[in-house]
Amino acid sequence: MAVDRVKFQDIVASQLPDYVKEDFPLLTDFLQQYYVSQEFESGTYDLIQNLDQYVKVDEVSRLTTSTVLLNDIS
């Protein structure tokens, strides 16, 4: 069963105090973009937030089952 979770990138603006948003208007955009870069699938933040889903092997898709070595290892 998939669990829908709120991404922090979507609520970061509401977490900042008004004086911060007024004095530093670009900070909200910066933080939103930062969390976009962290919350992608299999990213660091995603792994931490969804660890309960990643430990269920049946729930994880697109697992690498084999690897091909293209060059000799010296």
C-alpha cells in the first residue's frame, strides 16, 4: 500500500515567519529549490522520509538485478 506524504518543498514557504519572507524574499525560492533537489526518488531525503517503504522489497521497483563490466579492472 502506497502512502501519500506531503513533500517539504511544498510547505516550506508556510514554515517561515513573515519577517523572514519580507526581509529575504529569495530565501523561500531557494529553500523550495533545495528541497526539490533533495526529495527526488531514491535521493537522500527521500530515503530518510520513506525508509519504511524501502525496506519492503516487494514495494521497491526497478531494482538492478545485474551489471555488465565494460572494461577490465586494473
